[in-house]
Amino acid sequence: MCFIAHKPMFFYPVLPAVQRVNNPGRGGYGRGRGILPRPGPYPGRGFGYGAKFSNYRDERFVSELKLSKSEETLSRKCIAFQEPCELAFYSRDAIGDVSFDDSSLRLFRRFISQDIGYDLNEGFDTFVEKKDLGSEGFGDMLACIRDKKVPLQNIHFVTYRNNLNKILATAYIRNEPWEMGVHKRNGTVYLDVHKLPERQQSDLDRRRCYWGYCFEALATEDPNRENGEGIHDVNANVEYCSVIKTKLGAHRIMMGAEMDCCDTTDDGRRFYVELKTSRELERHTEERYEREKLLKFWIQSFLAGVPYIVIGFRNDNGQLVRTERLRTKDITQRVKMKNYWQGGVCLAFADEVLCWLYGTVKENEDYILQFAHPFNRLELLQAQSCPDAITRHVEQL
């Protein structure tokens, strides 16, 4: 049997030998990038892959400050902070009326430690919660400045202390979003408090909030409360605010700060006392308390020159279990030994923010400064309007 070779009906081209190139594509065989993407999630817009994979940017965007400097770098800076000086004060009563005096200032009750075991739930049923005044609260502070004829020439920032608390704390706490209004008029930048939306409070949330107000009432003198009488009719809208001038780095600041109460020295000099509540510490909660809560306590008191903080520790049922008095200046030494945080780093960080902010915003323009996910930069966004309280204030100067 013999086989006869047949010629193929179709021509088959012969491919050239594969040659390596200097920059091989996926697989390293010199085939280039191909038409398929690399395996893995699709780098869609706004899904946390960063600006490298996204062309999206808020159309209101003006500028950003990337939080790229390390704690070590900031710790090398020495930022001067001027001792706070009180220039004015005002009070708000139970129905919301404001007077430019100290009628709502309470006196610290020195024998608070005698009330260990007190039930901070007492009076909850008659508690009047704090109303959100929005920018009108800022307007009351500005009205006080005008009433006392406090000059604003050469003042770089006018703000509530709350805004500065947020900025300084962001040096270490990078997971809490916030924002504030920024409005430059006559060379002065007004920082307006913005309250972000919150989840609806549960009954337990409201009780825990009340425990703080109840402790404030318990730790202050009340001529209308007889000895041994319980706490009742707590109204969170009653407040006393101090207007303070200070200087952080090169920037002069006028700041409003709510004060809990005051005490006096032996020679009659008045000083303020900050009142706080906290859950009783356990071995596994002490570090977080010192890293986060003590940081916030220190910032709030340091900025306003408050020398003492009295903390009421309570259990999960709202009973007062002990009290502790801290000197504000001792807190930084307490945490420095454990290398948790440094007050100087907070000041250096705030100086960076204020320098960038003041140098970026333009006269008669309005902005929003925000710190949001992914928490690696501050963003300055264009705003559409200025609060009426600030506009009226500027017109009346």
C-alpha cells in the first residue's frame, strides 16, 4: 500500500519566532498590554481608590492641604501660643435671652466628692435639651464684641473655640469628619460652626448626654436648691460664654468659649473650671481614654486658659463612682511618658492649617473647610452665601 501526499487546500502562514523586548507587557512575553484589563476590582469613581484612579473632584473645590507631615516633623517646630486674655463675656438664660453680663456663670462646688454614689439619672424627665441655634449663636458672640467695643483690627480669625478644638485634635484623630464655614471680611476670617448630620439618638444616648449636664448641676452651687435636694429642671440652653483674645503662631485670634463654672483663689482672683464626665476606667479602656479623651480635654481647656478640669467618673447605670481634679498643664506630662501625643504637635499642626487657610481665602468670598473620608487632607470648597449673622455684624462695625 502506498500513500500519496496531498497539497493543502488553504495556505497557513508561518508566525515569526517570539522575541523578547526591553519592556515586556503582562506575562513578560513581549505581547504588549492586550485589550483586557488586569484582574481585580474595577477602579470606578468614588470607591476609595484615590485620585490616581479617579478624575472626579467636587466642582466647588478651591484648594487642599494634604496631611503628609509626620508627628516627628511637626514636633521639631516650636509654635508660640499667647496666654489667653478675657475681653468680654455674655450669658444666655433659660428662655434664650442674651445679656452682656455674667448672670449665668455658676460657682464650683468644692465638696462634690461628698456626692459619690449619686444617681445622675435623677431629673431626666424634666431635662430641657439644647436647641441648635445655628449661626445665630455665633451672632450673639459678635454682638457681645460690638457691645463691649472690642477692636477687631489686626485680628486674623474670629471663631468659637469648638472650631479650633477640631483643628488641633486632627493632628492625631484622623477618623472624625467635621466642617466649618469660612468667610473673610475686612481682612478678618470668620469661622462659623457647622453641625454635621447625626444618627437619631436612642433613649440611652439621651440619658448619657444628660448625665453630663446633671454632673455639671451637681458640681456647681445653686442657691435655689436646698441642702440634700436632688437635681431637677436642668436646662441645657443656659450658658455663660467668655470672649478671649490669644495668638497662635503669627495669627491673632478672637475666640468665644462656653465656661462651665468658676472658682476663686484665696486673694479673690476668679478662674474657670471645666467639668467633664467619663465612664469609669478599666484596664482595657485606659489607653484609649488617655489617647483620645484626655487629648480633647486638654485642647479645650488649654486654648481658653482654663487651669483645672474636674472629671466625674460614672458606671454604666449612671451612678457617680468617683471624681478627679486635673491641672491642665499636667496632662501633657502624663501622656508624654507613654508617648501617646504631644501638645506641641497639635499647635504646630494648627499653625500649618491657619497659615494655609488665611493665605488661600479671598476677601468677600465664602467657603467651607471640611475634613472627610478618606481623611488624608483638608479641603476648601466654595460656598454660595454668608450667614446673616456675619453680614449684619460687618455692616454694624
